[in-house]
Amino acid sequence: MEIGQYFKGIKRWWWLIFLCTTLAAAASYLASVQQPRIYKTTTTLLVGQVTQKTEISGGDFALAEQLAESYAQMTSRQPVLQGTVESLGLELSWQDLKSRVYAYSIPRTQLLAIDVQDISPQRAVAIADKVAYQLILQSPTSPKNQRRQERGEFIRDQLDELERRIQTAQDRITEQKAELETALSARQIANLQAEITSLENSINDWQTNYNDLLSFLDGGDTPNQLTVIEPAQLPTTPISPNISMNVMVAAAVGFSLAVGAALLLEYIDNTVKTADDFGTLSTPLANLGVIRHIEGLDYKDKLVSMQDLFSPVTEAYRQIRTNLQYTAVDQPAKTVMVTSASAGEGKTTTAANLAIVMAQAELKTIIVDADLRKPTLHHIFQISNLTGLTDLLSSNHAEFGDQVKETGIENLRVITSGALPPNPSEILGSQRMMKLLQNLKENADVIILDVPPVLAVTDPIVMSTKVDGVVFITKANRTRRDSINQAKQRLDQVGAKILGAVLNEASGKASHYHQYYSRSQQQQASHLSGAAALRRWWQRLLFVSK
């Protein structure tokens, strides 16, 4: 089977695809609505003060990015998280908090983002800000850093000393400038100017040192400084669960799995599905016709050819009758055996309806129930089965005419099975059966024999050598190809002539014949009389032996 046929075949699994898709979507929806709502917020920090410089180098940015990544790693460590748990009084361990906090550096920037997810939006905000605060406390530039505090005392003393020196030097410069205005000798003037210049240089050096120390004390221009530039905002919309997305993804997964399962089932399913499959068997079979589903559960409902002359199913049986004519043009098949590979494929229903349309074509038809194991024809035609075929084959005194029973349908008579014998195969293969078939040919135009399935018993193998042709009945989506091949092989081994196969219970839309007939059944009936005369002429030409 080609790949395209597999995809075409999965149409019959639409219910599986629909069910799986629907169940997956429904299950995802129910699971999503029961999940707690998760809220997310973010606190953003600036690492260092590179952006405050007037002259920035690539090395400054590279250092800031590396520091941001380092601080991101510090966020998931025990000191920061444990400090957060203790500060907020959270009833969870720092390991549990770790799964809710995610810090990362924003590429090509000095920014560090701290994301927090929690079922409470207010708690998420508190945790995000507190983690940022704990991270700042762990940084070298934190005002509460003990080492920094110790250095701060020393630096403040140094700043006081520098202030005194600068003030003393400035006072001395003022005095020197006053003396310079009253100086008379060149040597005195030169000495005063030299001393003033020396003091000014010292003041510049002290002021530079003073600014550096003051910058360090205030945080200064250090790449380790952390500054919160955007506190966490209170989230109003949960980020999880995303019900619509979950449902769509689950439906897509369910649909994909269902399609995959349908393709697999189609691949391993080797049943006959359409009449075209008859041509793909190991030994192809001719397609005699396709029968749609027959409504009704009672046996009488199965005789659709008698109840509704204008139904699509009745027309399908007429098509089978016509095809049988053209398959045996050179050697008209008067005795036709109807069988199947296995039980339950509709062989008896097909045989009964085929006999009816033969009779409707004004062919004298006799249908014989040769299924001596599980006879059914007497139920379908609602007649007695006290006597029948077994009486004709087992008794020398049985009269042929007594066992051929009327069905109430013109030109159609039936021979029921009669009492079930212990040796059906031997009875059907006897010389009396051959003589009976000869007698039937002399009294009817067409003889249809309903026999058991080929793979069940040997009866149809025996009977196939005594009839003019075999009609093989299959059931769509049930009869396996290997069963057909095996049954056909058994029939071929004894030289049986298989006229073709019929597909029962075929899927798809019915033909347009029903609409065609329903437009005006009276008008069609008037044309039917002329068509019937022509059909009878063809039927007698093809079926009646001269």
C-alpha cells in the first residue's frame, strides 16, 4: 500500500483523532485551572559607576559585565538567600527559596536582574527587593561591611589631618603674599615666591588625596558598587498557568499522537476497505459489485431487493447480476456458489438478494441452502426447515418437487438445508449431489448455492468443483487480505472457477440512483417494463444453456 493510501485511510479513524484531541485539551484545561497562579516580578541593579564617567573604555564595560555575572551567581548562594529568609521570616528553607529566585546579567550592560516567582504577588515583591538588599550587604562597598567600617575610621582621621594641613598652608600663603608686597630686595622676593609655589603644590596634592579618600568613604568610583535602579513592581497578571497555551499545546500533542496511532493502525490493518483492494491481492479478483450497509436487524429487513426496488442497494445487486453475466459470456454460469473466507461477512444476505434480482429479471431461480452446519435461508424467507437438501441427498424416496419450496416471490423457489447431518462434506461431495444439480439445471435458469466459509470447513472446497462459478463475499474493514489469499488458494488448488468478489458494508456515500428514482417512481416503473424485456433477453442469452 502506498503512503498516500495510508493517509487517505486514516479518514476512517476520524473518531479516534477527534476523541484524543478533545480528551487531551479537556485534561489540560482541567489540570491548568487547578494549578496555583504564579506571579513574577523583577528588581534591577546597576553594577559599578561606569556610566557616570566622562571617559569610558571597553575594559570598563568588560569588567562591569563580569562583575554582574559574578553577582548573579552570588544570588543563588546560601548567605544571600538565608539572609532573605531570616529578614522576611519566611517559613521555608533557603534551598526552597533558591527554586523561586533567578538572577542574571543583561548582556552588554552593567545591569543585574533578579526575578522572583511566587503564588503571592506581594511576597514576590518583598523577596525580590530583600534579595537585592542582601546582595548589596555582601558587596565590598556596602556601608555595613565590617572591614569597610574599620577603614572608614582611619580614612576619616586622614581627612581631618588633610583638612588641617590644607588650611594651615592656605593661611601661610596669605601671609607670604602680604610679605611679598613689602619686600624690597630681589632675593627676598624670590624666596617668598618659591615658598608660595611649594605650598600651592602641596595643597594640590593634599586636595587630590582628600578627594580620593572621600570618594572611597562615600562609595566612590568603584566597579563593585551595587545600586538599585528599579525596585520590584507589584504584578497583577500571573505568568502561569497559561491556560489557552496549555490547551492548544495539549490538543496539538493529542492530535499528533492520534494521527500517528491512526497511521500505525492503518499500516498494520490489512483488511479490505474498498473494491480497489481486490486488484492488490496476491492473485487479483474481479470486482463484481459494492454493497452499502443494509438497515434493519430482522432477517426480513435484509431482503432489501424485495422491499425497495428503487433503493441504491437494490441497484447494486442488479449491478452484480449484470457483472456476473459478462464474466461468463462464453460458458454461462447456471450454478453459482456464494461463499466467503470467514463467517459474518454477509454471504447469505448477498445470496438471497442476488436470487431475488435474478427472479425479478424473469429468470427461474432456485436458491439452495448448502450450509449444512449453520443454515440461515429458512429464517430469511420465513419458511419451514423440517425437510430440505439433506432429505434429497440421503433418501432414495424423497421427491424433488416436495423439497423445492415457494418463497412468495415470482420465479424464486428455495431448497432449505433440512436436518443437519453428521457428515456434511461427504454428503455435498456425493454423486447424489451431482445428480441433484443436474436436475436443478433442468428445472431452473439459475441456481444459487449458499455454502459455509472456505476457511472454516471443507464443504465449500468440495462444492466448488461441482458448480459453474464461485462468488466470493468480503466485508469492508473486516475481511483480511491474507484470509482472502488463503481462501482463494484453497479454491484454486481444486480448480474452482472464481467469478469475482463482492464488497459488503462498504463505507462512503450511496449512489445517486435513489434520488434519481425518487423523482418519479411511476415514470421509472413505466420505463422499467421495457427495460425488463431487454434485460430478460440478455439474461437468457447469457445464463440459459441451450
